[in-house]
Amino acid sequence: MKTTIKKIFTALLVLVIAGSFVGLGLWQLQRAQEMQRSAKAPVDSTVYPLGEKTTATGIVPPESIGKLVTTSGHYIANFKAPNQKDGKGNIADWEVALLQNETDTAILVVRGLWKDRFASPDIVMATQVEVTGTLMPHQNEDRAANTAQQLSRLDSSILVGSMTEQLYDGFILATSEKTRSGEVDRTRITAPKLTSGVPGFYWQHISYVVIWWFMALVVLWLPFYKPQHSQREGKV
């Protein structure tokens, strides 16, 4: 009786462990498929109103990152963002302005290179501006010292203490600005390449699938493995 119970317990344990390995393999396979679908997804060129993709009361939703958005308002502050890297790998200082787009909300806008900040002298604090650009998540790592005129990173949270407006998370990488006078002509920043939300690489996930399923086979095979002990030959 005890032998039968032990065998049943061992069989159940083996099935649970093997099932866990199979499940881990399926999980990695799903992640590989998600990464492949993401790579093949068509580029969304639709321009959305900012309010359709994010709000001023939370973080930028992952599915909204990299989308083209538009909003309007007037600039209430201007900052230098040093040592920023664009999509081509060029490192430069950027001009970043805070756009008040409603009565009590504002969002950071990367307008262009800091050296070109005098390219549109007609835009003053009271000028109504329509901004279109790529919605980006906030940065986590500092690129320089933070001062009253300089941002250490593109992150609205570092301005919370000095602003009364409700600040949006993330920022807009402007592709165009329009005023009553027309289109603002200046060099724009190339957007950094956005990576998939699934970490790792496609073939890395596939290799994990093979490893986990191999482990499942090993666990199922172990109960049937009987080691052969070598016997010494000799006279008694």
C-alpha cells in the first residue's frame, strides 16, 4: 500500500514539474510571437488629439508611445536639455518648452536644437501654437545637472515643485509647429527608434522554449532511468 501511494505521489510530482516547464516554454513562445507581430505591425501614421492617447493624471500608456499626436496652446517656459541623443545617434543640446494646452495642464515639447532657439522670434509666451509630434515616455536617467533654465532629463516630474499646472507624463517630440502666421520652419529632431515592449530578442525567446521543453522531457524520463552499477569481476 505504501509503495503504491509513493508511486502515485512521485508520478503527480513529476507531472507537476514537467507541466511547469511546458508552461514556461509556452510563455516564452507567446512572447516570441508577440515580438514578431510587433515587428510586422504597420506604421500608424494617424495623427490623434493628445487627449485620446494620454491624460495629465497618469503615465503615458504603453500602446500610446510613439503615436503622432496634436495639441495647441502657448509656451509658458523654455529649457535647455543637454546631451540628448536622436534617432541617428547624434548627441546635441535640445530646446524644450512647456506648452500650456488647457487652463491648468501642460506638457513638455521638444522644439528642436538649442542652437536654433532664435529661429522663430515671432513665437512669444502669448502666441497660440498648434503642435504635432511623436508622443514619447519620460526619461529616467539624468544627462546633465538640473537648474532653473536646464533640464537634467526629459521628465515633467522634476518641474512639479515649480509649476502650478497639472503636468503630463512624457513629452512631445515636435515634427511641426503652426501659428497664425503659418508653419514654423526649423530643424526638427529625429525620433529615437522605439523597441518592442517585450524584452529580449526573437531567437532568444525561441531558445528558452527549447530549454524549458527539454527540461520537461528530462523530468518525465528520470523515473524510468535505472543506473547500471558496474560489477567487479574476480575470484571470491
